[in-house]
Amino acid sequence: MAKLLIVEDDLDVAEMLAAYLRSLDYSLAEAHDGQTAIDILRSDDFDAVILDLGLPKIGGLEVLRDLRSRGSKTPVLILTGKDTVQEKEAGLDAGADDYVTKPCDLRELSARIKALLRRPFKQSK
């Protein structure tokens, strides 16, 4: 069972994502702001991270940069409402493995998560 971290400040969206992903037998943890996400990612390993960009306290790009600065290869899928080419470019350049804009079809999200999980990587905190 793959272990995912959902980083999403909109509690309704986080709840919907969590319910759907649990129905697919993923083990989940959640963070609702950037600082909590950083703290969790520094203390635990995950098979993948689903990361919103517009987070309170510390933004999603900063969370991603912190993760990558520590050498982590954990796959990160950005899931955000930010949909300009410049925002997508910034997210991918910061180290994201995939970028999906909201709203999205949950089946597509699931397929993208599965694709990320098929890629070999070595966990590193």
C-alpha cells in the first residue's frame, strides 16, 4: 500500500481527495498549511506527495524547494488552481514531477499518481 501526503488547505477538497484515495487503498497523511507539510516531510517518508501551491503560512513552491534542497526524490504532483504557463513552468522547474490543475477528474489524478509510483526512486529525508 502506497503512502501519500495530501497538502491542501481547502478542507472540502482535502476531504474529497482523501476519501477517494482511501477507496483505492492508499495510506494517507494530510497537511493543511505549508509549515505543517514541511514538518511532516522532515519527519516521515512518503511514496508521493500531492501538493497545492496556494497554502497558508508557507506556499507550496517553498514546500517543494525545501523537500528538494534536502535531496529528496519523493515524487511530487502539484494539484492547484494556478493554471498559467508561467506557474506550471515554475512548479516543474522547482522540482515537481507532474502538474495538474483544479478542477480535475479524479480518475485522471489516480492514473497520474499510479504513473509516478511506477517510477523508481530512493527515499531521502
